[in-house]
Amino acid sequence: MLTPYRQIKPADIYIGIDNPQPVGTESEAGQPTKKINGFRDTGCEFFDVFLNNLYVYGLRTGKFHAKLLGIDSTALSYTIEVLTGMKYVAFTSECTLLMTNDLMKRSNKDLSKLSNRLGFATYSGFFRFYKRHNKKSPTHITRHRFTSEEYQRLISEMRRLRESAEKLN
């Protein structure tokens, strides 16, 4: 697809989700500074508004987001494809996966709240979406995730076991 537009990839514009506000969020002139979560500004006002809606409302249908923008869903799909080089469904899915992985790293293990935050009506819908894209269930990921304290404890225990094994030899 030949296009004069720069192709925007979700991983390039994703900042992070639900980060705490920094202490000085306004500049001296009283103007807000750069965003600290969601998606970076791309320079295209229409696309920035769409990304903000995607960040706030989560994964929804093209008709839902088009209605928020006041345009036809077909026009939204074509615009997303021109700007990103990806179909609407693929682009929104990739953005949602970025947000999902970020939330799973940061938040507690309550996956039903996480699924609601990402725009899924039910946990089962989120479960199927995540398993389809990652080949693992979200419960498997959260169950096998270590906190930094657990990881450090395991490392120190492993060192202690190695030292005791060396003393025996």
C-alpha cells in the first residue's frame, strides 16, 4: 500500500497505562505538559482523539468508536488502515494487548476488574481474546508471575543452596 503518511505502530506510541501523575504536571505558563499514560500524540488530531477514546473505553466495535467521533464506521476503518497500515480490528487488538500486558504487570491479580478496564463486558470474553492472541490464559500468566521480592528471595535461596552444595563437595 503506497501512502504518503507515516505508518503508525501501536508499540511506538504506547506510553503506559494508569501511571500516577508526576508532581509538576503543568508548565510555568499553566499549559499541561506531555501525556504520561495512554498513547503519545501522533500529530494527527483525529487519530489522537480516536486513541484517547480507545484508551478510555477500551476494545469496542468500530461502530462504537465511529459514533464517538461522529463519522461512519467505514470511514473510520479506512482512516485507521491508511494511517497504520493495519486493519481496524488488528490495530485495536494490538493496542489492547499492549494495555493488557502493562496492566497485568502492574496491578493485582483481579482479572475481572482488568477485563472491565479494557472494555470487555465479561471476563470470559477477555479470557478468549487473550488466549487467542497469546496462546496462554491470563490466569496462567498471573499465577506464574513473580513480584520483585519473590524473585529476589528465590535468587538468594538458589545462591544459598549452591554454596551448601559446594561445601559438601
